[in-house]
Amino acid sequence: MLGHTPNPAGDAVTAPTAAGAAGGGARRATKAVIPAAGLATRFLPATKAVPKELLPVVDRPVLQYIVEEAAHAEIKDILLVTGRGKTSMVDHFDRNPYLEQRLEAKGDTQRLNAVRRTSELAEIYTCRQGEPLGLGHAVSYAELHVGGEPFAVLLADEFCEEERPLMPSMLELQAKTGGIVLAFIEVPDDQVDRYGIASVEQVTAELDAISDAGPVVKVTGLVEKPKVEDAPSNLAVVGRYVLPFSIFDAIRRTKPGSGGEIQLTDAMAILLEEGTPVHGIVYRGHRYDTGIPLGYLQATVQLACEREDLGPAFRQWLVEYLANSSSAAGASAGGA
């Protein structure tokens, strides 16, 4: 189901109730925001006319995996923050009666159900970000939509394995703490300068027991892309957040950084300094990162190999291809 959310244009919203202003307390977030207005220059020219979010991973676009991840966590209200030339993202989650009639007439029940399912996953709302000016700027467009409650943010170029979901544990943790909940992965030392890195402390056994996706930590500080010698840990922030409504006031107080962009990390740092509790889950499942061509190809190959209908034949072809490529490379080197 599709809808439209007006662009707040940075206007203030009437303050929520005390519980909402504090971050929601025991209320579990039921809405999600997916920022998807970027230009995806790493994938040009493919993304000149096709949104990166609709590039297929086997036979589902990246964005569908992400909406499914939210839906599996019982989030049925999703705001897509889009940009120019990206209306096809919304079309993907709309009904297509002509296509459905053709599939039904052919008796192709399997594909018919797959097509219909996209429009049944969640209620999809949209607003347009006039110019991509940072993740904090994109999230600010959701202020009117979330209605004073905590909400989730899912970046549009990564998703978690279905067998080990992350979002349910993040939602439960935020409902318990009422603050910010982040997702972390452990990265090697030579990659810490590519991420926001957290300094952390241990939590109580009660909080740690909430998560079955990985250990829970308390965040004491955030450093954006530090040098390895300055990094407080190897825990890198990745694209899943559960945020209190107070983040919008912090975004309004966040000054533009490099490139004139308003960063969500800077807004979260303001709340952390002002006493908002910040926790994180160190994710132990597999994270598919489709934001760069190599990660996109890796996700496609891995998920294709795991498919019951495609996997056996694809794996066999892949083994033969790699063997033939190695033989050809060896012969070429020998001839040289």
C-alpha cells in the first residue's frame, strides 16, 4: 500500500508527550525510515536511469530485501526518502494488475504470488529530499511522519541474513532503554578509517540477554573515521539505527560538516553528550553490503549459491569457471 508524506522542510513539530520526548520508554518503534535519495555514482552508468536500490540481487532488488527485513521485525509503516528520478522504487511496491492478470492466465502461481507479495509487505509512504545533504538531513524529513515516537532507520544499500535478524533485538533494546540503539560490526584495523568507531563499556546481564543477534554494549563515545592509532575500538557503526524522537531537535542543532552535509553521527553525538543513553548490538550474523560494486557482486553470488533452485547448478558452474580461469591464467603465464 502506498501513501505520501509531506516534506517537513525543516519545520519544527509540536513537542511530543513526555514519554515520546524521552525516547519512547517502553513503547516499541513501529515505523521505519529508508533514506534512498543518493546518486549512486559508484555504479554509473548503470544508475543513470535505474535507482541503485532496484539493482537485482538474484531476482529481488536490494530495496525489497530491506523492506522485508523491516516487515519481519513487525514494522509495517515505512517512509522512503527519495530523490529525483527514483519513482520506480515506489512502483515496485505498487500493484500491477495487468502483469498479475497475465501471470494468472498462464497459471504461473509462483511468480504471481511473488509479484503480489511486494505490495503486501508494508504500507509504503514517500517524501522527496530536494538535494542529498547528508544522512542527518535525509532523516529530518521523517519528523512529521513518525509522530513523536521512536523509529528505525535502515540504510538502503545493506541488509542482514534472514536466518539471523538484527532489527527485532534492536527494537526491543530501544524499548527497554528509551535512547539510541546502533548496529556494530567488528572490522580489521586497516578498515577503521572507513567507519564511525565507538568506544564502549559492558552492560548488565539483563540488557545483554535482550539480544540474540550479538552482544550488547553501552556506547560512551563516537569517532568518525579515525586513524587506526586513534581508534577506541574496532566496532564500526553500520546502517541500522533505532532513534528517539529527540533526534530531530539534535539534527536542527547540528552544523553542516564536510561538503556542507548534516551528519546523523554528529546529531547522535549531541544527544550522547546531553545524557541520552546509547547502546549497540555487535552483530554476529552476515551483513550484505551492496553499496560498492564488489560487495554487490559478493552478495549476488553468495545468495545465488544458497538458493535451492539455483544453487547446485550455479555452484558447479562457478567451480568449473574458476578452474578454467586458473588454468588459462597459468598457461598464459607459462607462455610469457
